[in-house]
Amino acid sequence: MTLRLTLFTFCFLFVAQVNAQDYYKYRKVTDPFVFLELPVLDAKKKQYIIDNNIRKVDTKRYGFKKNGKQKKYFYGNRFFFNSNGQILEILGKTNKKFLGSSSYTYYDDGRLESHSYFNRKGELEKFHRQHFEGVKRAYVQLNADSDTLLYVVRGLQNEDNKAVDFYYKKGKLQYRWVNEYDEADKLQQVTMFKGNGKVKYIWDYRCNEEGKEILKHKDTTTICTRITDNEDGTTTYIYQNINEKGELIKTINRLNKSGKMEHYRKLKGVEEVIAYEYDIEYDDDDSTITNTLTKYYRKGILRSVTDKTFDADHHFDSDVTTKFKKGAIVSESIRRYEYGPDGLPTMLVRENKKDKYKGVTEYEFITKTGSNDMN
């Protein structure tokens, strides 16, 4: 049951949302690791910091002119970590000036608690905090004067099998979501209300065996999920979303025997025109990723392919993105790391020879046992 609920949550967040406001219902403090590229998957970055005893990382990004000369302008960051491998602070700068900084705090269980942003004068400009006491998640954004700019509450389910979420902007209620569940805690319907109490939109999750729409409403989107246990031990999830225009969005997600995603596909319309594909290959343990292949389509025609492979240490070995037009290759971008004697990356290189583009990120790692410590 837990696995299936987890997959459903993944699919719900992975596909494009029906309504832009739905994003705010699930808003949270952004994991700062999105700003630091490392030669491992996102989920492995924190452990990478711990395993290598890293205390600080300096990065510097710059480009090259078409004649091969390095551009003078660069953008750099300095990252500070705690003993749990979490980012505590990020400093930003260019070759000319200091840009500002961000600091982060965490709960004892490792979840992000807050993000504070300071301008180049060291003045607090924005503060973001999320908490979980008595709710699934509450998120607040304040300005330097401690005025509430944004406040989002995602509520817990009550005794009536309902949960209510709220979205406030500058102290005024903008939207309210009422989430209704059945006795088995399966989501049945989500109703979105405007601040004045009028219904803005309805998401209906009640489907028959064939996944057909059973509720007719001009402002209703029907969402259906079908789960199939395959003979080879894999599990397939088919997720259907009929939007307000009557257009069908269908996603297919397949898990391997270890419960890891090995294939994801997104289709549009009753003709099921392909829009996106994602395949993952694993080592013999069915859990360690060795290759990922991502394909984007436009109106069913392949537009780009990104092929990532990993070495024996499970680090990025190569990353190639190929773009197509009318079936012909028009561009090929290569992303690769270069490493120092300690096994840590010294450089991330991005190249596109056809477009004559080259960009580089340089790294300097300061470990807990290192002597090249910087203040």
C-alpha cells in the first residue's frame, strides 16, 4: 500500500498540473542542492558530501568565445556543509561583486526548515519557513519587515475524511482546497474554492473499471489510476487525466522487481501521441543506476535525446544530449567531468561543437582534513 501511494504521489507531481495554482498547494522550501552540480544523482549528493568529508565547495562558472578564448565574466558560489552533508550557506559572486547569500536550517529528522536570503549588503530580504506540526506542511514567506507575503497550509485529514488546504497572499485568502477521501483513505475529489467561496475547479478521482469519466462538470477534471502486477514481477501504473477541455493525458510508469522505476511514458489525446519517455537501466542489484535515457517529443516527433551513463563508482561517466529537426541531427551537446588525484571533480565541461559553445564549471573542495582551508 505504501509503495503504491508513493508512486501515485510521484506521478501526480511528475506530470504537468492542470491548473497553475495547484503548484502552491504543494509548495515547500527548495532543496539547496539543486544549485550544486555533482557527479552523482540528486538523491546521492548529500551522501557524496559525507563520504568525501567535504566542508566547503567553491565553484566558478565561465564561458568561452567562439575563437576559443575564455570570457572574463564568471559567476561563482561557495557552499558550506554541516556534518550531516546538508548545505548550511551559499554565497554568490561574480568577477566584479558579491551578490548575496542564502542560509538554511533543518529539523532533527533532516527535513528542511527554513531558507533566509540576504542581499549583498548583508540585509535580510526574504525568509521562507515550513513546518509540519499539526499539518502535512505549512509554508510561509516573509519580507525583510516580517510582513507575510505568502502563506500556504496543507491540512491533515479529519474525522470526516476531509482535509482542507489554504493559500494566502499578502494576508488575504486566495484559494482553498477541500480534499475528500473514502473509508479506505483513497482520494475521491478535490474542490478548489476562490477566496470569495465560489468554486474555481474540481478534480474528480472516481473512475469505473475502464477509467471512463463518470462525473460531468464544465470545471471538472477526472483523474484515474490503474495498477497492474505483471508476470515478470514488474508493476505498471497507468495514470489518466482528462482536463477541462476534454483532452486526455495518459502516463505509464513501470517499476522493476525491486520497486524502482524503469520506464515512464507520457501520451496526449485519444490518439495517444507520445510526448515524453524516460528509461532507466540498473546493475544486477536492480537498484544501482547504470544508464538513463530521456526522450522529448513534439506532436509525436522526436526532438531531443539525453543519454547518461555511470561508471563503476556510480558517478557520471558521460552525458550527451542530441537534438533533432525533421529527423536529422541538428545539435549534440556533451557534458563531462574531469577529476583530480583525490577522485573529486576539478571541472565540469559542457560543449556543443556545432554551435561552437563551451562552458566550464571549476571546483575547489575543502575537506575536514584538508590544509587549504579558506575563511
